[in-house]
Amino acid sequence: MVSIHVEDDQNTLEVEPNQNLAEICDEYPISLLFGCREASCGTCLVEVVKGIENLSPITADEQDLLDVLAPDNPHARLACQCVVMGDISISSLQG
């Protein structure tokens, strides 16, 4: 099991590893928003506060959108593109 701490909600989820973060969020009542799920809208932009090394690598499509939405934040990720492989702590970057 891995832990996903959602700082906005002060909620920690315990889930099986190697799942897409957006799909995990569909199963639990947390405050992250999702739109397209294809790295093109940016509604699921999060900051990985801890454990960024425990997410799948950034794809070219995700990096293209991160370059626009959070160019100076090396901890930004699109939750729809992340596979969770270990413990993480996240916070929403959308306001």
C-alpha cells in the first residue's frame, strides 16, 4: 500500500501502488478537479510537496502543458498523467 496525502483536504488515502492518480481520486471524496484527462486542460494541476520521485516520469505532452501553466515550479504535475508508485503528498495549484 502507498499513502497519498492531500494537503488541501488534510486527508490521507491508502491505496494499492501503480495506479493513475486521477483514477484514485475518482474513488475517494477529495477536492482535486479533473477535466480532459489528456494533458491538455490543466484542471488537475498539483504541486507534489513530498515524494515526486514516487510518480511516473513526465511525458512530453505533460511537460508541454507544465511549461505553460507552471514554468518555474519543478514540483508541478498533472494528476491525470501520474502513476503513483510510492508515498506522496500533494496540494492543488488551481485556485
